[in-house]
Amino acid sequence: MRWLVRGDVDGFFGLALDNLVQLLLIDVLCRHVLGFPPELIYGRILPGVAVSLLVGNLFYAAQARRLAASTGRTDVCALPYGINTVSLIGHVFLVMLPAKAAAVAAGDPDPARTAWRAGLLACVGSGVIEFTGAFFAERLRKAAPRAALLSTLAGIALGFITLGFLFRTFARPVVGLTTLGIVLLCYFGRVRFRGGLPGGLVAVLVGSALAWLTGIAPVGERPAGASLHAPVPVLADLAAIVPTGAWVAYLSVILPMGIFNVVGSLQNIESAEAAGDRYPTRPSLLVNGLGTLAAALFGSCFPTTIYIGHPGWKAMGARAGYSVLNGAFMTLVCLTGTLAWFVWAVPVDAGMAILTWIGVVITAQAFQATPRAHAPAVALGLLPGVAAWGVLLLKEGLRVAGYGAPGGPEFGPQLLQEFALRDFWAHGAFALEQGFIFTAMLLSAAAVAVIERRFRVAALWCLAAAALAGLGLMHSYRFTPGDTAVSLKPAWSWALGYAGMASLFWLAPWVTEEDSSH
């Protein structure tokens, strides 16, 4: 298999754009929410991001080459890799922002640095969990039916990728629908442009041109310039925060986020196998954990993950080269301070059709790569991810209304009563959001067992859900001034509910009989 093929260009544009969105999110949140100075963002955080992205992308490209060599195939696609969006947001709002507030209240002369150090600590914790989880994850992968793993992933893709970009497509239809047409033509219609131009490249070029013509681009003010920032180890900063015991205060965020990353990466490995590329679980997850640890050791507060989207990149024709190109490009952007220039010149709208395609392919795969009889279980597994995305919209709507803003009303139990009067059960929505990836997988796995009439197996999956709820890893939430967060307190009501389901399934062989009418 060659290092670079035409499809790698398509894959690179899609994956690089996705990673650029994460970098933009880091820049915006660190500057405007956390108040970090530019020298901290561009001199420490982004160089750390560069190290983490380069480590993983090069490994997964080499891993794809090894798989191609061992199987004699030339169609092997590398596992995509990048920054974990959920952890990014969680670390900003649930670790660094509270740490900064506490530092300000304590009269800390440099609250921004204290908040950054707390983020580094959370990133180390996540990396340790990801690394350790590599030794146990394969057992879970063998035990869980494919429908449970792929439907959970599809729910995330449908909600957090496809629907979000679909809204944006119809908000800016000249750019959005035109580029969507290019993507549909090339990847659904399986045709190529004359001259061998990659469809992804055409979509980004046409989208950028239309964005400039319609006034969407340039985005913001013209950047002032750029300068080189080499990655530097930040061991002294980590050593300064560890003895404070801050990790105990943020354990309720670090633990579920780390487990979430392990399970999410595991599902993406299963998705790759369903698409035809079987990668070993342990080394794949080990490097994922090492990438997160490398991020923290060089200044980034944000964990990395095996990315969603392998089936889509593979269908585009991407192989190993797109991963190398992405690692090199992201490193260049992070180390040279040119992120602002790319954001200014190439809006997200130019490539959002590619990301919409990825979400659609992942959702379709959940049905195509599982037995037809398991389709209801797949549909059930989609719901928690889509619901969690809906909760995100709900919270954003509250923030637009002033909730969580300085001087404004805070998130709190009073919201539950207000929503209940309008027949919207926000209590259930907030509870479902916490640990939704576990909820989706366990409910779908139980549903597969019920479909196959292995009722005792279904009972065991429900008991696992009851245990996670009892530990506070699912459905246990608390209010913060501007959000809800996992509390790690036992969610007894939900634990009892799952125990009730388990009891029902366990007794099913004695209290039910086959219905011959179905």
C-alpha cells in the first residue's frame, strides 16, 4: 500500500477541518471563558496539542501500513485521531473555570495559570485511565454485541455531528447546499471530477470561494502575524499542582471523562472492524492514552481520542497518508501560530458537508453491519446520544436567556418545575445526559439479548447498568451556576429501575411463553 493516494487528500481535508474546529474551540474558550493570555494559549497549550496529535497520527498511519502488509491489502484506512470534544468542553467548564473562580476568591495573583495547571492535572488523569483501560477494554468489546457498540457511536454522530452541521447548512444555504451537492455527487454517486480532482478538495475550494462571495468569509479581523513556538515540557507546573490535592476535587470529572474516552475509542475500533479494518485493541488504546499524557506533559489540557468517522474516511478512499498529512498540518498550525489565519480565511462552512457525510455513514453503518433482526436494538441505542445533544441545545438556549451569566439567574432545581409545567421532563433529560454513552450501550446490548431470547443475558446487562447508576457514573447530576455536571453520588432511583428490569428478564423464562402470532 502506498503512503499517499488520491483518497488521502479527501480524507485529509475532512479530518483537518474537524481538528481545526477543535483548535478554534480551544482558542475561543480559553480566551473568552477562561481569560487565558495569548502567550499561554499559543506558547504552551497549542504546542502541547501539536505533540499529542503528531504522536497519534503517525502511529495510526504506521499501524495501517502494518495491517496492509500483513493482509496483502491496499484498501486499509488508518484510525482517525484527534481531540476529544466532550472532554474539551468538560475540562473547560467543569475543571478549569471552577479552579479559576476558586483562585480569584483566594486572592491568587495568577488565577489563569492555576486554572491551566488544573486542566493539565485533569488531562494526566484522563491519560492514565485511557492507558490502563487498554488492558481491559478487549473483554468488553468481546462481550458487547456489535449493535450496542455501533448504535452508541451512531447516536453521537447523528446528534453531535450531523444535525448540528445540518442546521448550519440550512442557515447558510448557498455555501451549505452547494457543497453538500458536491459531497453527495462524489461519495453517494461514486463519481469523480475530471482531471482526478478529489471531491473533498473541490468542496472546500468551492465552499471557500462562495463564502468569500457571500460575505461569510473572512471571519473576524485580519490576524496580526504569526511566530514560532516550540513545545516545552511543563513538568514544573504539574509538580506544583499535584501536592495541592486538586485532583480529589476534580475526580468527579476526571473519572467519568476518562472512562468515556476509553469506551468511545473502543467503539470506534469496532466501527473500523465493521468497515473491514481489524486493528488490535490494546496497542490502539495504549497509544491513545500516551497521546493524552504527551499532551499534558507539553502543556495541553485536552485529551485525545481515536476519532469517530473511520467508515466515512475509508469510503472516501483515504488510507494511511491522510493521517500523516493531518498530523503534519496540525503540528504546523499549532507551532507557528497560524491558526488565526486559517480560521480567518477558510470558514467551517466550506467543509461542513464532508463532516455531515461522515455522520451519515456512521449512522448507516450501525444498521448495515449488524444483523437485520437487531435493527430495533440499534434504533434504541441511537436515542441517548441524540437526546444528549438535545440537552446541549436546551442548555445553550438557557444561556442565551441569561442563565449562568454574571448577574443572571443560575441553573438550579427551579428549572425542573418550570419545564414540568410545560410538560417537558428536564429532570429526565439532565439525568439521561450523564453517562449517556454507557446508557446507550447497555440498553442496546440488553435489547439484542431480548431479541435473541437470551433473557438471562439481558438481565446481566441491566444489572451492569444498575451498578453504574449506583456508583454515580450514570444519571447522577448536580447543578452548577451555568450547567449540569456528573456528581458521582449514587443514583438510587435509576439503579432500582434497572434492577427491576433485570428481575423481569431473569423471571421471563418462567412467567412468559412464546407468542406464535409474531
